[in-house]
Amino acid sequence: MFCKSNSKKYKDLLPGIGMKAVVYGEKTLMTEFLLKCGSVLPPHEHIHEQTGYLVSGKILLTFEGETYEVNPGDSWNIPGGVIHSAEALEDSVAIEVFTPRREEYLE
């Protein structure tokens, strides 16, 4: 699958948090998240392993009992079934890959 960068629109997940499925295969899904300063992703968990990279901005990311200040170029991996949360300290852009792919994120 090939996807042009401007071919998909963002979905509002929560106030101040937008997401679009960038590209996906049978087992993985890559997403781009836009997080407005002050937006909060409350604690939650899911079966999906989640690997991410912060493109721009600054966020606080909490998982496995630790809170990390995430800056551009930092990355993370959250195993499935682990409670995690995030708060945007600045307007931010993050790329995340989920496996298995998150069907609910597909259009």
C-alpha cells in the first residue's frame, strides 16, 4: 500500500487530539497524531503493542509506573495491556505504529 501525505483527513479522538491512519498492512497500522497544547489522553489500555516517535512539540508520557518528558526525536514502545496516558505540553505531532492493526482507526 502507498499513501500520499495529503490523502487522508484527521479524526477527532478527544478534545485537542486528532488522528489519521497514515498507512496499514495486514498486521500493522501507522498513525499520525496532532495534540494541541494542554490536551490529555487519559489512562487507558488496549491489546495493541504501540511504538511511537515524537516529530515535534513536547509531551508527558506515562506508562509502566514512569513518566517521561518526550522531546522531538524521542521514541517509545508500550506493550499491549499496559495502562498509559499522555499530556501535550506544547502543540505536538507524533507518529505511532500499532500491532495488531487497530481496525477502529481505519476509515
